[in-house]
Amino acid sequence: QVQLVESGGGLAQAGESLRLSCAASGSAFSRNTMGWYRQAPGRQRELVATITSGGSTNYADSVKGRFTISRDSAKNTVYLRMNSLKPEDTAVYYCNARDPYGLGILNSWGQGTQVIVSS
């Protein structure tokens, strides 16, 4: 359906910032709802943020005010700017693409990128 490749993960100290990128294949990117999810060791995967084709965003309470999701249709790329990082943000971050009406026609995942935040 859609191939997603994440990048930008790495090691950061508490209070620092990172920007994750997700490159998507295909011109249909512009119609999809995009999202970032994360999974910490021993925990279930959780939603971090989503953005619709129209630019509407949604954030988990734990990251609201610190993280910003955005998209660049010309580059078929979605970003996650992570400011004021905390150790509890440590996780593998996954990019997700869904069809705009939630019909299950599209639901693709990237391979993930590791984020480690030290105190």
C-alpha cells in the first residue's frame, strides 16, 4: 500500500530536542492521515500524534505542548518535532499511514526508529 521509512532517532539528554522524519512512497500521501506511535520496553504501543490531510492534529496528553507533528506534501514526509524530552519518552517510534475515512483500506507502518533519552 504505502512504504514508510523513519529516521532521526538517536540519543538525547533530558530537555533536549530531536526531530523524527517519515518518508512515504506514492503520491497518495497527501490524502492520508499520518501518525506517530511509540513503544517503550515492556509496554504496549501507544499513540503519540496524528495529522490529517487538512492539517488537523491530535496529541497524547503526555506529549501535548512538547511535541509537534507536521507534514510536507511536496516531499511526501511527515515530521515529529520533540522538544523538552524526558526519560519516559524513550521508545521505538513508528510512523503510520491510514486512509482518510478510516475504512481500513490503508493501514501501513514503518520499521521504527529508536529514541533514548538520558537523565
